[in-house]
Amino acid sequence: MLIVNIQKLNSIDASAPQGNEDSQVGLMRAICLIRLRRFDDVRTHLEAMSDWPGQDEEIASSEFLIGWFYLQEQNHEGASASFTKVVDQYPNTPSGKKAKQLIERLVPR
């Protein structure tokens, strides 16, 4: 089922004009890749999405997920940098609020 969804997303991407990437489609692709446990592909995809146009929450979510992957690797410095970027640029989004909570847990007092 997920592979079919990836194929559908590839088809949607192929039909979109260059430079007109859709951040909603991008997040759906990231979720599918996560469920397929293709973590290297997810990170590469999410990092590419940082330059895509989109709604604040979609962009914040993609950066938040990058930070989450850093956390899973025990890379607290990378996670903190990603979460700080979300908080600085998108503080009023749900991802911004979650990122702020995680930063507070990562920074020793």
C-alpha cells in the first residue's frame, strides 16, 4: 500500500512544473518514507523541502522532523539547531511550540 502511495506521489511530482513543489505532497511523501523505514531518503527529502514554498506549518513540520531524526540518532546538537530554527522562524505554529518544549529538555540547566 505505501509503495503504491509513493508511486502516486512520484506521478504527482512529475506532473508539477519545476520549481513548483507542493509542501503538502512533500510531507505526505516523508510520512510514507518514514513508514517504509527509509530514513536516509526521508532526511534528504526533508532537507530539500526547506527551500520549497508552502504554508508555515508545513515548512515548520519538515524542519521539526529533521530535528526529530537527529534526536533518534542521539545527536542533540543537530536536534537543538533544527528545533531552534523552528522556534525562531515559526514560533506560533504547533511545531514551533513542540520544538520549544524539546529545546527546554535538551538544554541542561
